[in-house]
Amino acid sequence: MAGVLIRMKLAVLRHTIAGPKATWMLTGGLVGLAIAAGTIALATADAAPGTVADLLAVTFAIWAFGWMLGPAFGGDPVLRAEQFALEPVPRTRLALGLLGAAFVGVTTAVTLVAFTALVVYAARLGILSVVVSIPALVLQLTLVVLLSRLAARFFGALARSRAGAAVTAVITATMMVLSQSGWVVFIALDVVLETGFSRTTSLVIRALPSSWGVIAVEAAARKDWLWVVGPLVALAGLVVLLVLLWGRVLGPQRLARPVVRGSSAARAAKWTDRGPTAAVYVKEVRTWLRDPLRVQSLVVAPAFALLSGLLPLMFDSTALLPFVGAITALMAATVSSNLYGQDGTALWLTLMTPGTELADVRGRQLAWLTWFGPLSIVLTVVGTAIHGSLWPWAIASTTAILGGGAGLLLLTAVDQLVPGPDPHRNKNSPLDHGDTTGPAFVALLLVLTAATPALCVVLAGDLLDMPLLMWAGGPAGVLTGLVAYWILGGLAAKRLAERGPELLYLMRAGKEHEAALSAETSVIKAMPRHRRGLLWTSFFIGCLATFPQGLVPLGMKLSGEIERVWFLALYLPEGLQWPVIALMLLIGLSAFALASWVYLTESRKLKAKLERKAAERRPQEQPLAVG
Amino acid sequence: MNAVQPRVEDGTAALRLLGLHKVFGEYTAVDHADLTVAPGSFYGLVGPNGAGKTTALSMAVGLLRPDEGRSEVFGVDVWADPLAARKLMGVLPDGLALPERLTGRELLTYLGQLRGLDAKTVADRATELLDVMELSGDAERTLVVDYSTGMRKKIGLATALLHGPRLLVLDEPFEAVDPVSAATIKRILNRFVAGGGSVLLSSHVMALVEQLCDTVAVMAKGRVVAEGPLDQVRGAASLEDTFVELVGVKVGGGEGLSWLAS
């Protein structure tokens, strides 16, 4: 069974490995290997063996945690139990087979490398510990793979309900904030290496199943056989238990999807005489409340903002609190940047009523503002009140981002549309949607850009010591926000009207309608419109952030000859200059990376297409039927 | 839509496809297709899977841009004057999404407003349509996403009928629909035609087309290979036999499989 499934998985991987997926796999694999190397380095850390064991236990717990959260981001595994639901195979056997197949993968290989840290640590303690560490390593790896598969089932079932979607959103937000704040860990590490963990912390960490291997290895050094055999047997027992549990949940979906009820006949008929914009608005407000995917967006934005604002409190800093509202609005725009893609082919109804495109855009903008506007404003007021200052900054950024977000959100949704399964086809697996990293990234950069003018007004007031000018940032934010809402929303409606049938085709077929190609076609011309837009935007932002805003001020700081001109970093207080230069370089380099990723994948696609065409002057390939 | 319907000259075809042509990459999905649906006729478009029925209908109603050719609804060009054309027709595409998180009534109310109907008309028609389609009562508060296939087809037909069109274009209206819902849909369509409306539907169920339609067209490999009154097209044979002959395919299933149920 396992052999068949492993061969099957390898075949699927071979077919999907082309294109962007390969890039991600390679990048992910390299990053993973670097982290694995870090884990092994920990095992050789120069500290008391007990402290190193604690550190390893913490790290292994983080690896296990990562394995459990992975499916929430990575989507469904290659081989799913549902695909074999009708095969006459006992469930436990299927579970074992799928487990075997789950071991084949980049992630498992990387984790195996990381877990050899256990063997390295054992080598410090003696030959007996090394002998014990090998079965411990195998059991530990099996444990995390199993936990991951069970978590995938669990999250999949969870995300079908709205409450579950909210929980998933909070977990996602926590992951994002933690991954951005990795530096805190290093500070903590520095302290721990000298003083060791407190006794309670140590006990709690060692109670986790991911630490039992470490306990056994330690006990082997002391020749304390009870504590060698005990944890290993417990680990093996847990693995068997999880296999059995997995076999049980493999059957048809047991966790039913809670059904959301709509409004009664009387309430459905309300608000009916206020025109098409109101109609779209009411539909959107209802959808935000009823669709688990939207509920997830509703929760993830404020959760991310709050956690980011609260993290600096560890160092008694409230400096981020005034911006919690602005960050909420920014994240809200980022996560809602694929609204049309989420609604799928329902676009045909808009196409069938020409002239309502603007109403569609305005209704969606207003609904978005209804859900995120008051929330952002309240968070801004509360956060700034707690911090006690920075009012002009907070007001300017919140208003500008809300307006800019409302304007750019739908322009991005039309221009960078990512097709996914239609909502009625994936109602039982809402986590299975198109990869929206592209539009999210574009929305993030553009909304930040839209907020710059208002922030520049505040900055100018600060520098010139003109409080009135600083306070003018707020009205400036409202103004740029209104302009963005009005003009960019109008632009989105115009594009929607012009390209409606093409967008619908993209969502029906899952890819853009390809025009005839020849060998002379340049990559830039051949790539889909939205890809071209993404390429130029990120290239432009990359140039701007890397050279004038990053490298030039860097050179000036190093040489000491400072001319401020329009170099943002040099206008800021001394302490902020280096971080801003670093941030600019980071933005610039990631924008360049995005641009080259787009170029490389598209040129590879074009090349493959041309080769295929050259090879296929024979009978035509199977067409892509619409519908 | 608005109470005032665009003026239509008598004798113009309800729907006319003029040389519609569509190429996907190197594959010709629809090859210069011509069709004429007379006013008041019940028109069936049949063809095997992949014959280009959905592509042709999508181009005819304005959901897919044709490479060449035109489509006219009562003489109004669908691509040049979309607003006027779409007031005259109701469309039911196959398998497309709807605003999924609304109830049937909310959906009809939303579409009525979008199409510029006044509140009273919307409310009355929504109630009538939901009652006729058996989507009120127990199903009142069920969201469209939780509808069964038959219910989806029925709410789709309700959205197509809502603004009182004169032509219905239905893509596979009976696909995967249970017999009870199918009977409801058939009765409504027959009433619509009896009242002077025109219907164009696509299907690959021959018996159904024979039962309902007065005019048929057969599509194969993107081309219209036969068009005319039902009796003329099928002649003495059944529509199914004529169809197999026209499409020119070899019917499989006769060889191999000796191990099956032996």
C-alpha cells in the first residue's frame, strides 16, 4: 500500500513541480535547511548540558508546532484520504499507506536533518546516549508527521464554520507576528544561555511529547534505565494511538459543516428601493457576515494589528499602539485584495446587467469601509490615548490608509484577479483557494504608497516645528483617501466593464485566454496583463527603495556628507535612520525578487509553451472547454 | 428591467447567431456558427460533450467575447448595445456561481434592484417565483450555497425570469436535476412559450429535446451540422439515431470487457 501511494505521490509531484511551485519548494527547502542547521548548532551550544537539553526541547516543540500549523497555510496534502474513499482498502491500512507517503517530501527531509540535533547532542553525552537517540529520532519524526496530518483534518473541518474561521484567523495572525518578531527569541536566547530556564518552565517544556526523546537521551547518560525506556515507550504508544485516531477520522467527513441561515422573508425584502449601489452594499455586508473566508479576513486584520502593537510592551514600549488602527486597515486591504476572485464566476450576473459595474464597485467599497472603518478608528483612538502622544501621525495614517485601501482594494481585485475554485464547489474546504500572495503584496505596497502624502505633511510639520501643519496631516489623509476612493474605484469599475468577459473566462478556465504565440514573441508581451503590471510595479518600487532611499543615504551616513534632499531616512531622528535605511533596502530587494520571480516563471512558461507547440504539429491537444 | 421594453419589429428573429467564431489557443471551439431562433419557438440545441454548445451560447448572450461574428436579440446587437439586448433576454448558464451567501429571496431582491425594477414589483415577483419553484417555506432561510443541484437550477431559472424577458437562453437546464424539479421546470418553460416567449436550450438528452422542442439544431466539433423543425431534422428515425448519424461517431461499448460480470 505505502509503496503504491509513494509512487503515486512522486508522480503527482513530478507533474506539479514545474513553474512557481518549484521556486517556492526550493526556497522553502533552503530556508528550512538553514533553520535545521541552526537547530543542530544549538545542540553544540556552549552551556550546561541541562540548559542545552531545555533549549533543544523548546526548538523541537517549535518544529512540531510548525508542522501542525503548516497545513493551515499550505493547503491540502498531495494525497487525500477522500480520493481513496471508494477503494476497497481497510482504513488502518490506508492510514499507514498515507503515512508512508507523507514521509516523502522536502519538509520531512529538512525536519530529519533538524532532528539529528538530538544525535549530535547525544554524542556529547556518550555512546549509550547515541544508541538511544536513534529510535528517539525516528519516533519523534513520525510523531510530527502524524500531528501535521491530524491538524490538517482538524483545521479543514474548523475552517468550514465561522467560529472556526475566526480561530484560524487568530492563529494565522499570531504566526505572522511571531515570524516577524524572531529577533525577540535571540534576545531571550542570550539571557537563557547564561542563566538557564527556570525550574517551572523547564518542567512544562519537558512534559511535551516532542521533548520525550531528549529526556531519554539525557537519562541514558545517567544510566537511569527507567527514564530511558519510559519516555520511548510512551512516545511509541502515542504514535500508535495517533495512527489509530487518524484511521478513524479518515472516513467520510464526520465533522458536519454548520449551516448558516439567511434572513426571513420579511427581512430579506427590506432596503429594496434605494438603487443598485445599496443592493450591492446589502449583499456584501451580508456576505462578510456569512462567509467563513470573509470572517477570517475580518478577524485576521485586527488580530494581527493588536498583536503587533502589544509585542513591544514586553520592552515597556507603547510606541506602536497609536498605529494599531492603521495596521488594521492596511491588513484589511491586503487580505481582501482578491474579492472578485473569491466570488468566482458570480461575476456573470454583473456582466448581464451592463451599466451596474460602478454600483458593484461602490457597494463593495462601502461594505468594506463599514466593517473596517469604525474598527480602525476606534483602535486608533484607544491606542493613541494609551500612548498619550503621536496623535497627528496616528490620525493621518489611519484616514489615508482607510481611503487608499477602499480605492485600491477593488482595483487590485480586478487587475490582479487570482482564480480559485467557485465558492459553491469548495464549500467543504474553504482553505482550498487560489494563491493570493501576488495581489496581497501589490495591495500592501500600493496602499502604503497612497498613505505617503499625508504622512509627509505630518513629517514636514514635525521638522519645521509647525504644530498646525502636523495636524493638517489628518485632513490631508481624509483628502487623499477620498480621492483614492473616488478615482481608483471609478478606474476599477471602468476596467471591470472593459474586461468583464475576459475576467469571467479567467475564472471559468482557471487561466487567461492565450493569444497566438510565435518564437519572436517577447516574454513581457506574452505574459498575462496582471503579471506585466506586477512586474513593472515591483521593478519601479525596487528601484526607488533600493537606490535613492536605501543605498544613497547609506553612503551619505557612511561618508558623513549628508544632503537630505528627498531621502526619507535622513529626515528622521538619529535613532530611526539606520532602521529606516534597512527597511528600505529590505523592501527594495524583496520587490526586485518579486519582479525577477515573475520574469523567470513567465519566460519558463513561454518557453515550455513554444516547445510544446513545436512538438505538437500533430493532432490537437484536448481543448479547455468552458463550462 | 424597466417597464418600457425596447421596440421590436415584428418578424425579427428572437435570437440570431451570425458566423460566431471562437478559437482557444489552437483549438477551434466554435466554427462560424449560424442559428436562428424564431419568435415563439421552443428551440433545442443538441450535441456531444465538447461540441461547443456552451461556448456558442456564452458568446450569444455576451458572456464570452467572440473572435468573429455577431449575435442579435430581436434585432438588437448583443455586443454593440448590451443594455437593450439584455433587457430582452433571461440567461441560465451551466455551473456558474451566484452570490452564494444569500437566500433565494435575498438574491432575487438584489437582482431586481440591480435591474432597476421598483420595490413592489420585485417583492411580488420574488414571492411568486419562489412559490412556483418551491423555494419558499422550509427553504426560505437556506443560503444558495447550501442548495441542492435541482434547487440551484430552479433559482437560476427564477433569476432569468425575474425581469420578464421575451427570450430565455438556458444552458443544460436539466443537467443533474431530479425528476420532480425537472417537471416543474418543464411546466414553467411550456407556459412561457405558450404565452408568446421564445426558449433556446442546450442539452445532450435527446428524449427531452424531442419531448419539449419544436425546432432543433445539432452541433458537432464546433459546427452547426443540422438545423430545422424537429420532424424535418429527425425524419423517420428517432432524434438519437439521426444525431449519431449526423455527428458521425462510432458508438463505443461493444468490445472488450469480457471479464465483466462473468
